[in-house]
Amino acid sequence: MATVQTLTDNEKMDKFREFFKNNDVRIGEGKDFTTTPPVYYSSLNDAFHNYFLTFRDKKDTFHFILNIQTWERKSLAFNFTGANDNIVFSILGFHRFIELLLKDILRRINPYLAVKFLEKEEELFQFFDNKISADEIKTIEYSETVKRFKQAFKHYDKTSDIYIEHLHDYEFLLTQKNIETLNILAEWRNRIMHNGTTLPNLFAFEYLVSQRLIPLIDETIKAEKKYLNNYLPHFFETATGIKIIDEILAVKFEFADFEDNSKSRNLAISLLKLGHLKEIGRAAFNNDIVIRKNISFYEPYYDNPIGRVERFADTERHHKEFYDLRECLCCGVKSLVVYRKPIDIPWTEDKFISWFKCYNCDYSLKNNVGDPNFFNLSDKPIFATE
């Protein structure tokens, strides 16, 4: 009679781990497949997408930010934070991008610089026998990654091949301002991951991303040029040529401005413009490369999907609140419908409200945040004026 072999708990766990080890996907040179751009750019895309979304949640009441000095801590947090998950995932995305970027730079010098130094006895002996690769060893934590990255600049002479090839282009990351930025980003990441009840408010979040992180990322992408093969995230520039990142970089303010009453008006206008740019960025993210080529990814056999959108938008002429049909300033498709609706509200002299929506890329705003033309984002006003 055959006997049934019973596995111990440890053996079951070993089998469990072995299953996942045999079914992982390995990305990189000499593995299952490689990607261009490097895989950590997916985290950057997620970070920007969630950053853009932080405006959408509050755009219908965002005009109240014009009275910037009237907002107290609690009212500011409640009224302008928006969906917490967008702030959370934006910060986590930017942090993960930076962490994986630094590890990748270390790997280019030596793959073992990005892993923990052989904590297990068997790994130590395998290393000296050249029987274990860096891919089989756990990677280091973020704080250790930063320490080793800094040490690389101290260890290698500036005239050495390694410094010139792998480090020279990233010297900007070690400026005092960028080190401060990375430290604050890491602090917020840790607070979010290990606390979960504390978030940066609108002022802190917008300053960190628009004034610190985006300039750093802009320099990073320029430094990474030889690894990107002409890649640039599609949402950095709209189909119509609006360079979203360049426009954000042109908006300048300092964290001290939030305490200076004389700068409150300009600061509020800057936040409004960033709101406009985030909405354009969100729409540009939707309007990906496939759609821009007039192909529907999930319906590839449909001929001319952009034409269909334009026909659908044209039918809105029959809506009682239709005002105009225009080419979208983001995607360039004639599918942006402008609406106008009479209102009678005692506390305002306005007799109507106006809003628009592009039925191709979903670019959408209400006239409470000002016309895109005011911010030099369109050739002429878009909202209804009478």
C-alpha cells in the first residue's frame, strides 16, 4: 500500500516560494525582455497622472483660492486637498522613480552596489565562488541607496572612465537644493506608508512637486537621454504643441511667499495656472500615442475613431445649453463643446455660467478658474462671454 508523504510547514512554504520564483517576470538585459524607456519610468508616468488628477477633484470650487490669505489650516485641508489617493500615489510614484533611478545608476557601475551585502552565510560563500549573481540578492533600502550614490562621487576620481561614463551627468542630484528635495520627498513617503493620517496640503504639495520635483525630473530626463532612445512621456507635450512641463517650469514661487501678504495675489494666480496645466496634462495623458494616430486600442477595427468623436460632439448643437463647437487646444480635434447656462444667484452679478468639454481627450473646465486665454494657453477666449 502506497504511503502518503506529508510536507512540513517549512516544506510547504518552500514550495510556495518556489512557485512564485518560477513564475516571476524578469525585466532587463539578459532576462525575459528589456524595455525602452527603463522600467522605472512607469512609476514616473503614474506619479504625473496622479499629480494631474489632484486638480480635477476641486476645480469647480478652485476659484476660492484667490483669497489665499483667508484660508486657515483646517479649512484649507478640507476644501483643497481633493482625493487623498491622488496625493498619496503621486508622492509614492515620484519616490519610487527616484529610488529605482539611483539603483540603476549604481548597477551600471557594478550590479552588486545596488544589493545588500550578503547577509546570509551561504550567499557569502557563493559570492566568493562566483556562483551567485546580484539579481539573486535583495536590493538595498532607499536610505542606503542614497548613501552609496553619494559615496560613488567621493570614491571615483572625476577623470576616471567610471565617473565620466556613469556619474558626471548626475552631479546635479547632489546640489544642496536637490538633496533637500529628495529628503523631503522621502519623509513624506515614509509618513504616508507608515502613518497614513498625514498628507501635505495644497500649498506644500504644489510647492514640492511644481517647484522642486519637476525641475529635478526635467534635468534627470536630459541626463538619461542616452538610455531613452528619444523617448519622452507623451503627456509632456500635447498633440497641439503645448509643452506642459516647460509651462510648469515657467511658473515660479517660493514657499516663503505663502507667508507674504504682498505676494498672495500673484501666488494665487500661479496656483490657478498650475491648475489649468494639470487639467491639460490629464487630458494629454488620456490622449495617448495610439489615439493620436486615430486608432482605438480597444476597438482597432473601427475606421476613423476621431471622426466618430467629432460627429458625436456635433450632435450637441441641439442641446439647449450649447454655445460653440471648437477645436480642442489639447488634442486638436474639433470635439470641444462650449456650454452656457443662465443662472440667478443672489450673491453674484453673473447672469450665466459657462463650461466646456472635449469629447475626445476629456479636457474640461468651468469658467470659475478663468479662461485658458488669460494664461496664454489658447489663441482666443473659449468660454461664453455674453
